[in-house]
Amino acid sequence: MTSHQQNNDDIFAPVEKDGKSLTPVSNQKFALTAMVGVPIWLTVVLPLSTVYQVSKAIVKAVSPAPPPKKLEDSGYQVKDSDIIPRPKRTYDIVVLGATGFTGKLAARHLAKTYGCKDDSKVKWAIAGRSKDKLEAVKKSLANELQLPELKNIPTLVVDTSVPATLPNLVRDTRAVVTTVGPFQKYGSAVVEFCAKFGTHYCDTTGEASWVELMMHQWQGTAQQTGAKIVPFCGHDSIPWDLSTSQLVAELQRVDNEEDLASVEFVDELKSAPSGGTLETMQLSLRGEKLPPIEGGGKPLRNTAKGDRHINEFSNDTGFGLPKLDMPSAPRRSAHGSFFLMSMINSKVVGWTQALRQGAPLSYQEVAFNPDRKTAFCKTFGTVFLVTSLLNPLTAKLMTFVLPAPGQGPSMKAMIEDSYGAIYAKGTGTKGSKVESLMYFNKCPGYLETARMLVESGLSLALSEDSLPSSGGGFFSPAYGLGKVLLDRMVETGTHFSVRHVGEQGSNKKES
């Protein structure tokens, strides 16, 4: 639904109506962080990580260089007769990794929103390595949602390390959505088989280097079979990618010759980490090398035609604690802090800018904090975590503090306490000002990520002919799914509004 309201309306009204907010850090916690946490970091964690990383670099420098890793290819040959036309396939969508924390939430969203009876409008299945664990997930969800028919949802037993099991996953579904990470360990074969069988694909990865490797290896195959491969379909990085694309659309609604020149995001997030996310972070920080891309290059900076995009994209995010200029009165005294995932979000927004051959674009993103004490503690917490993972001793100690893979926040916390408000303000190439708000009233990192992932897959499976991108290949969420995905997200619970600020275009477009 779209309505127009006057420009002086509070864009943050949906957030304030829900009454959710971030709790400022207490004076006691701030003092504990400054007087205990900082000294421990300076005298223990930082020296350990520095010594370990320097020693590692010296050993690497004096040791013979190992042979570069080779690109993974199962060698599985797919004949034209093996490929079922997508409209004739049994399933619309299959959730791979349904026994994991986010995967189970994805299955929950499908069951709760689209049902699981034979006459349901969405035909779906779940997949994973263990049939017993898949059956346990169905039983658990059937009891929670009071849907006994959920126990009859088909299960597909798949081991991503055994190529012979993968045709069973991809051959008879229009789209696969997967939460099985770290993706550089468990995801490559899934991309390969989706590309070869012409099956659409979405995931929740935040591993940009791995995505570039997959693009280099399987872009041509996906283009031949018509498979659309759309990574980054969770909290990394749909809100930022879609918001930026809608700022562009709002500018061009008024003047189709104006493009976006700069965008600044403020992320008001209350969420908790899962063990799977932390495992992916540890893998990245260990510096495990991926096979090199022949000829170098950065596929995420290529246009839709495969050429290098000539216009610059710059991530101008800083590391300070700036005072924020916010449009809503309760938020005017806010302070920003560095948001770790801005490094991934910026790459995805830059990918979309390259795909659409947009104007040069400057990107900034900070986390919202109610005061400077909270901003400091959040920034220090990020630095402490990352530094701790850079040496094996403190990394091991962190496993006793942080959730294990497969674990995450409680359902009660994800529904009642968590939320995410992604505010963006943009400036056009002719000076016009635009702003937007994307609001999730539940946990954006996991409960809402599962919903975004499922709705991305259903956009591919059910609305292929309506998508902004044609043919197969690798696409960012905004370029590949665009307004089709945004509409599905709004229909299932996301609030989104976008408007001009100032004299030109004085209306707000709200979904």
C-alpha cells in the first residue's frame, strides 16, 4: 500500500509508536569499561594479538610459499535432459540449513506465513545433512505454531561436501535459500549446482571475497542456464541496498536525469549475535586464503555487461563518535559509532551502483547510540571482540563467553526487545535531498533476516517475469529483486518510507 503524507511528518513515527528504544549505558558500566576493560585490552589482549600476528607474518615470510588453492569444481556434468523447466518443478523454494539457528527461523516464517497444507500457495521443503534433525525441527515448529500438518513437509537429505547428494537439492525446485555458513567452507558446491541446473539461489552470506570468487567461476554457467544467483539476502545487506536504490528511484521520480551522489546511513539496531555469525567472523580473521581470481579484478565493481564500472564508489565511513543530525526530536542528541558490517554493506551498495552504471557515489554508515558513553562502549566492544579473535589464546576464551554455532537469542528477546531502524539521507547530483526509513519491529539479525531470505527466494520463484533483472547470472538484491522484494517485505511486516526533503518534491511515499 502506498500513501502520501506531508513532509513535516515525523519519519520515525512507526518506531516511536512501538515504544522500542536503545538503553543508554549506565555510568557504572561505562566506568567498568574504561577502568577495567580498556586496561585488560591494552596490557593483555592487544599485546598477545600483536605478537601472534607479527610472528605469523615472519614465519610466512621465511617459509616457502604454499601452492595457491585451486578453484573447487565437482566436475559433475549436467545434460540438458537433466534440467526440469522451472515452471514444472515440484517446489517453489527449499530451505537449506533448516537445522541451524537462522535456517529454522526461515522454515518457521514459511510455515506461519504461507502454510504447509497440500493446497498452500507456496510449495516448500527443508534440507540438511541429518534426516533425524530435520524431523526434529518440523516437530518443534509444529508444536510451537500449532500446525500438525507441518510434520508432513518434505525433507531432503543433503551434504554439501558430497556432490552426489546435491542434484537432489537443486533439480526439482525453483529456488534454494541457504543459511549454511561460513559459505567459503560450505557454500561453493551449492552455488555450482544451482548454476548448472538453472536453479535460483539466495543466501545470507556477508563474505564478499567468496562471492567474487563464485562470480568469477560460475557467472557464465548461470547466464547460460538462467539461474539467478543473489547473495547478501539477509541483514547483510538488504536494508542498505534496497534503501539506497529507493533513494535513487525517489530522486528520479521527480527528475529522471538526477542520480544519487552521496548517502549517509544511521543504524538504530538492537539485536544479539548468533554462534554461526561469530564462526564466520573467526574464519575471516584467521586469514584463510581463497583461490586467486585469474587476472585479478573485482567482480563486485563490474557492470551488468561485465565491464569495469568507471564511476567511483567511496566508503567514507570514519571511526569517530560523531554527534548525529537526526530528523526526530527524541533522537537529535544521538551519537554515532563504527558499525562493523558497514564494510560489507558498502560493498553491496557499490555493487548495485556498478550494475546500474550509476553516478559516482559517496557512502557513509554509522551505528546510532543515545549518548556518547554508549557510543564509546559499543565501539570498544567491537574492537575488543575483533582483537580477541586475532590470537588463539583469547579466541579460545571467547568461545566460553559467546554463543556456539546453532545458538542465538531467545524468541522472546527477538520479538519483544529487538528492532532495527535504518535511516538514510541522500543528496542527488543536482543537489536534491531525500531520506528514507526501513523499520523492523523484531530482531533484524536473525528473525527478520530469515524473513528477508525467504521473501528473496519467493521473489525469484514466484515473480521471475516481474523482476527488474533479466536472464541469469549474479545480482545484488536491489538490482536483481528490487521493488518486487521490497513489496513482499512490506506485505509481511517491514515498514518503509521515502521522501524528498525541502522544496522539491514535498511528499513522503510510504509503504
